[in-house]
Amino acid sequence: MIRKVLLAGALAFGAFALPATAHATTMAPLSQTQLVDASELIVRGTVTDIWTMLDAEGRVWTKAQVEVTTVLKGDSSTRTVIVSQLGGVHVNEYQIISGAARFSVGEEAIFHLETLGNGMTTLVGMWQGKSTVRIDPDSGREMAVRLVLSQDAWYDHRFLPHPPAAERIYVDDLEADIQIRVDQGWDGESIPGVSPAELDRRSPAPKGVSQ
């Protein structure tokens, strides 16, 4: 049976267990600043399609097509991006990756992205790299909500639980913080899984500013 993983404080979703290949992963927690520095592309957009595929080695990948509305970092001409996550359910293949992000059609989110060696675009920090846009029922402001949920569990972004009021992150504040960090560039502090040379390429400091 596959263990369901939920963020502390999240409400339980309707879910079912499947016989599967479960994969454990080591994932370092990343701050928002680290997410920005490690990203090659940060966009806001809406998921318009989701599918799965097998690669040449028989691994399942879950794909989400995102129609981009705003580019916060990276190529400003980006209009569509395919976000790939290792793991998922493909026909009778169940390969569940702990910590992978989830997607549903119609979901609007902010995506922190990087390119893998195989050319696929994926989220930085797995589920940490996606913040779903939800409306705060108290203020009417847009919130950025992050949730981790097993890949074999039912998922619909419309039913994400609202974070406690004191823990809510608002989209306009998040976007402003991202822009500030992009303008500042990488500060020279190490980030797990990304080499200094790669960080310098992804988030160069402004000319004349030493790291």
C-alpha cells in the first residue's frame, strides 16, 4: 500500500491506494529566495492539459501543459511550457514519487522551473516549485497555496484547503518578492543540488556587483 503524504494542517482528500512501485526521494527544503535563484524560468499560468508517458527506460512521467500569462523570470516571450514530473500512473504502470507536485486542468499557479539534462522542464524543488492561486475567502485577495499529495491520490485544485490566516501568502506580495530577488541576482550562498556555476548562470548578479 502506498503511504499518502500531506502537509501538516492540510485536510484529507478522497484517495485510494494502488499496487505500485514507490520511490523514495531526498528533497532539501528550499526558501523562497533559493527557489528564485535556482529557477531558470518562473511563470504564472494555467494548466490546460495533463497526460503521462513512458520514457526509453520505462519510467513514468506526468506532463502538464501550461499556458503562460506572466513571465516573472527568464525568456519573456514564453507563451506555453510543458512541465514534467517523474512518476505517476500510466495505463497499468504505477510509479509513485514522494514529493512530486500535482496538477489539474484549469489550475492557475506560479511555477518555478529548470531544465533537466534530458531537455525536459521540471519544477525546482518538486512540489515546492508550484504555488496554486486561490482566493482568500476573508479578504478576496489571491493566495499562493502549496500542497504535497501522493501521485496516486485524487486531486482537484478547486478543493485545496485554505491555509490558516496567519500563514497565508498573497500572490501580489510573492510576485513582488520574486521580482526583487531576480533584480538582485544570486548572493553566492550554496543551494542543494545546483552548482555555483549553474546558479551564476541562472541568476547573475547585476554588473559591477560582486558575490
